[in-house]
Amino acid sequence: MSVLALQEYEFERQFNEDEAIRWMQENWKKSFLFSALYAACILGGRHVMKQREKFELRKPLVLWSLTLAAFRLMVCIIARKKSHFLVPSYFIKTCIYGTQEACIYIFILSLHLNMSSNLTI
């Protein structure tokens, strides 16, 4: 089993920490300005949108939910076929050897998080 060596990128070698600290000390006040502008945009947008009429989105949202349900069904089928892959030692081996199943594993886990947080009927 080979171990992947970590390599530095060129921009990491050229990073000047003192210059970065100096830049942050000179520009920290800008974060407050940008935060205030963001809050003004949110509140102003809320005020503008209050006077507009509502969109009729029931049909597009139903279509979206049905599409997500079909997609989730396909993911469940793939997950069942790849259930042996959920064993952590197998996952570690695939990460080291760089197989395609590691990507599938991460994809399935991300969809599981999405399904558990967005329960639609």
C-alpha cells in the first residue's frame, strides 16, 4: 500500500505571512462596511418585494419535487447495489488507490444529507 505524499503548491511557497497580516490590519474595517451594505440590501429588497404580487409556483414546485423523488429513487437503488462500499475500511482503500467508487460514496452521502434535510412530499 502506497502513501500519498503531500506536496506544496507554488502559491503556498510564495505566501508572505507578514504582508498578509499587514493587509488584514489595514483593511479589517472594510468587513463592517460590507456587512452594513449586505444588511441594507436585504432589508431594502424585503421592502421592494412586499409591494409585488406573488408568483404562482405550485406547478413548477410539484414538478421539481417529483423530479427529486425520481432522482432519490435512483440513488437508493445505487446505494443498495453499493452497500458493501459503506464499510469504512473499504472506503479508506478506495481513497488511497483513487478509484471511482470513492466519488460515488461521497455523492451518496451528500444526497443522504440532502434527503434528510429537505423532506418533500
